[in-house]
Amino acid sequence: MASAAKLHSPFTANPLPNHLSPSPSPILSFPSPATHSRHRRAPFVALSQLTAKPTILVADPLDRAGIELLKQFANVDCSYDLTAEELCMKISLCDALIVRSETRVDREVFESAGGRLRVVGRAGVGIENVDLGAATEHGCLVVNAPTADTVAAAEHAIALLTAMARNIVQADASLKAGKWERSRYVGVSLVGKILAVLGFGKVGSEVARRAKALGMDVIAYDPYASLDRARAVGVELVTFDEALAFADFISLHMPLTPSTEKMLDDEAFGRMKRGVRIVNVARGAVIDEDALVRALDSGIVAQAALDVFTEEPPPPDSRLVQLENVTATPHLGASTTEAQEGAALEVAEAVIGALRGELSCTAVNAPMVPPEAMAELAPYVALSEKLGRLAVQLVAGGSHVKKVKVTYASSRDPSDLDTRLLRAMVIKGLLEPVSTANVNLVNAEFLAQQRGLRITEERILLDNSPEIPLDSIEVHIADAESKFASAISETGDIKVEGRVKESTPYLTRIGCLDVSVSLEGSLLLCKQVDQPGIIGRVGRILGAENVNVGFMSVNRTPLKQAVMTIGLDDEPSKEALKKIGEIQAIEEFVFLKL
């Protein structure tokens, strides 16, 4: 038996979820505010379940390659330049919506959808024009295209950097005006200069690679950046204050969040080296534009090269744009032929996958898991949902489910095992069989919080091989009565445990009882006196109703008892279940739907 040491005790989960019908008898009570009813919507549905092709509204211009891919799967409505009112009128007829940065997808859009809208795709990285809170509450998945624009944005940042350093734009305008001003447009060299990259994500790291090839010394500030990745690129990670103090050039590549909004303000400019030069291809609002104008006027900032602005397009009388020492482009970071086609294909694939019911690695408001990890965790995703579904069906009718603990046993270090998707699926399984609300992976956590359901997690570190991501998963429901007494564990919780065997989810323990059954179809669990003839009697009752038995297993327990588990393709009638319960040797039984 592998030795085990418990790692971090229960912590609150960040779940999410989708599908199933209730168990035959119980009605479980989750605290459910009356206001929640307006958030109910249809769950995600696989393509095979749709009676007709889905409809996808493309509200902003998308490259033809993406449109053609969408048309192979759905009815595509390309309607550009819609007013807010027109978008709200159309959206109730659409299963998916694709936008770029022009169209705003606010709460009113989701409310106008009437529950039909399943996915919003943003053809690009940023999602500032999509109300993520409203999308999540309405169970609508939001996906983006995070990789297609990376190289284009990095190349544009370098283009602005070099053009600014050598006054390319200003000299070009002067020459075309009939002037020859060589001495006026003397530039600065990049070799040996320090570039501070603020935001060391995909684009920031690509900018760093290119800047080093130009002979620049690169430092980076990013509180979430990996030290190993920085070392691999040859970049030194520094603090924000150090980045401002040492930089000759600053290139911005962070998302717009409450913590990054107006990150460069008067106080920040005051800490910079005099004569610094700034490039921004991230988001306009990360800079306080009025403060930047003051810094440019004072000479603290020698030049700025800007592709993005707080207001787009900026007002015609914008002083910032008119300054001669400012190079400005109209949000061209992703504007290459290759990037436009790549973003269109990436978002089209993500939207189609979501409508098919597939898990997306580009989801913004659901657990994001890299493709390689997604493939490895796939059978455990199915196991997690089924364990949650089983556990909640074991609760006696009328019990109030408030506390659930999920325990993962693994040989992997916690930093190498992302359980967000797994706990999301546990919650999905917990809520669907007992809730009138429709649940999916996007809104599960929101719905759990609305019902006062607290999910905690625990990890147990094993000494086994880390090649297998998880040895087992347990779901515990505390402070609840069970309609199958044997499901109660030593601690008094309802407990189910499962493992993955040859990529198939198995139930391996219920309460204190060891079992070994594939989690397929529906299950009939019987605890009985260990004596001949019981299997045959139960089989005859099921056979009389044409209920097909998929598999059957018996595990003996001490005290001359046995647990019989029968996998069923169909649901027995109440009368058949009553007859099974009347068999004298059967002490208790329960029917569970998967």
C-alpha cells in the first residue's frame, strides 16, 4: 500500500458544469434565491442533439477562411455595423456570436438572447468588449483566439520601436513636404540599450526575443511570469520599480484589468529615467494619456509609439496624437494577412467545438486547460462528473446539501496537477440531478454559490509513479442523511470513490464498501445476505420487464454479507424496484442514474 501524506487541507473551490435527469425519488433542497430564475438557460448541447444546423451571427468582419469553415457546420449570418438595438433583436435567433473589438456584447445582449446563445467568440486576444460576468451568469461560454495574433503584435511592437528610435515617420512626412532635414531627425541606437517589457506573456516574450536579436538588453516585469521561461529567453525578471528606473525603452504587453488600468500615471512617469521611450501595443487605458502628454512635454518621455488608445478612434483634436514626438497607428497590432486568417480560423474552430459540446482550451470564463493536459485528464473529467452525480443521488429526500469535499489522491506535486476542470465537473454532477436550473461548465460555480453550496478540496500525496495523474477521486457530502446506509463512511459523510482503469471511469468504493464497477448506464446497488439464489431472483424481476443487464459484480463483505452491483441499460419501473426490495435477503438497495 502506498504511503500517503495529506497536503493542504480543504480550500474553497472555483467550480463550474451540465446534464442529466433526477433520481427516482428524492427532492433535495439547495437554498435557491428567487432572483435566480432569470438566469436559467438551455445547457450545452452536442451537435448530434440539435434538430437543425445551429445559427452563428458574425457581427464584425472576419477573414473569409473563418467564414467558410463556419459555413461547413452552421447557418452563418454576417451582419456588420449593427446598432445595439439591432444586435439585441437578432441575438435570440442565434446559437453563437462572433465579434472582434468593434461590437460590444453587454448584459442586455445576453438577456435578449432568451437562453439560446451558447457561445461568444472573440476573434483576438482581448475580451474587454464582452461582459464576462453576464455571460457566466447566463451560462454562455466565451472563447477567444489567443495565439494567432501573437507574432503579428510582436512584430508591430518592434516596428514601432525601431521607427520611433530613428524618427522614420517624422522624416518621411518632412521629406514628402519637400524638406531635407537630416540634422533634425538624428535618432538613437538600440544596441546596448535596456528594454523593459511590462507583461511577459506570449507577445511580451516574443518581443523580448526580437529585441535581443537587435542587441538590446532586456528586462521584464510580470508578477505571473515563469522564471524558467525568462531564463530560456535570456531575460531578467525585475520588480516594477526596477523596470521603470533602469529602462531606456519600455514596451507594454499586459491585459487591461483593474490593477493595470492607468498603470503608467504621473507617479510612474516620475520614477522613469529622463528621455525614456515608450511603445504600447497592448491596451490604451494601461496608460494615463493626460499624464503621458505631461511627461512628453516635460521631456521625461522623449518619444512614444502608440497603436492603442483609451478611446478608439481617438478624438480628432487629441493632443496626444498630434504631438510630433508621438508615432501613432490605428490599432494595427494584429493587422497582417496571416494574423487575420489565423484569428478567424482559431475562433471559428473554438466556436464550432463549443457548439459540439467539446471542452475548449481557449475558454475565457471556464477552466482553461492546455490541450495536452486536456487529453490526459479526459477520463478523469468523466469520472468527476459521475461521482458527483452518484453522491447527490445517495442523499435522502429532504436533506439539505451544504458542504461537499473533493479529495484527490495523486503522486504528482500539486503545482503539476490542475484540478480546476475536475472540481467544475464534480459540481456539474452534483447540481444537475437535483436542480430545476440548467447547469453547464460555465455557470456551475455561480449556481453553486447562489445555492449556498460550499465546495472544498483536499489533496493526498502518494509515493506512486507520477506518470498517472490521479490514483483516485473521492466525493464526500457532509451533514446529510443517506437513502443507502452503507454509503456512509467512517467519518459520517456520504462518500463515493472512483478510479480510471484503462481510460474507463470506475466506482471503487461506496461508504466503507469496496466495489469495482464501470460507471456506465445506470446502477442498481444491493446490500444483501451472502446466500445462493439472490442474483437469479433479481435477474428474473428485471428480465420480466425487458430491462437489459449490462454487467453484474458481487463483492463479499465480513459478517456473511455481499454487495451486488448491476449495470442496467434501462430504468426499471417502480413496481420492479419494489419487488426487489421485498426479497428477504436484500437488506437495502438503491437505483442510481448516470
